[in-house]
Amino acid sequence: MVLWEEYRAVHPEGYGYSRFCNLFREVERRLSPTMRQEHPAGDKVFVDCSGKKIMIVDRATGVVRHAEIFVPVLGASNYTYAEASWTQTLPDWIEAHVRMSGSLAGCPVSSSLTI
């Protein structure tokens, strides 16, 4: 509705609302819903837990525990690091970041956290 109102403000004798909507839907079908983002090398790492847990079985006792999957991705290269931790609590979260930084042999300028 807002787009049509803006259109009519510029073109007072233009298409009616229903015709505008039909034409807009045709254009919308041809558009790709992706957005390319450029990230300079070393600028960002995007971190989150996968949301799915994995089962880990202690071979000696048979006890099953579920672990979180910590997954950071470097913005420029899409290089991915992953590791399992028992929880998403702050100590596990910080330790995972420390191990990630050691594995990457450095630290990006900023981190984008998704929770």
C-alpha cells in the first residue's frame, strides 16, 4: 500500500491499486531474495551455536551426553571452525572463542554474535 501511495504521488493518473499489485508481484517473482555482503579479510567472524546437539557416548561407561556445536565463520573467506562443548554458558563460550582464535592464528577486528 505504501509503495502504491508513493507511486501515485508521482503519477496521479497511474495504475490503480489492484493493477499496481499485479505488476509488482510479477517483478517480485523475477527478483532474487539474496543479499551479497562484502567483508574485508580479517574484519569479522560470525559466531553462533548450531542449534542442533550431538550425542556423545562415553565408551567406558555407555553414558550418553549431548553437546552443543560452536560454529564461527570468517566473513571474507567463509572459513569455518567448529567444536563441541557441553553447554552455551559463558565459561564454555569464552573457552571456545580462545581455542578458535588459537586455531585461526589470530583474532578478527570484530565479532558478530547471533543468539
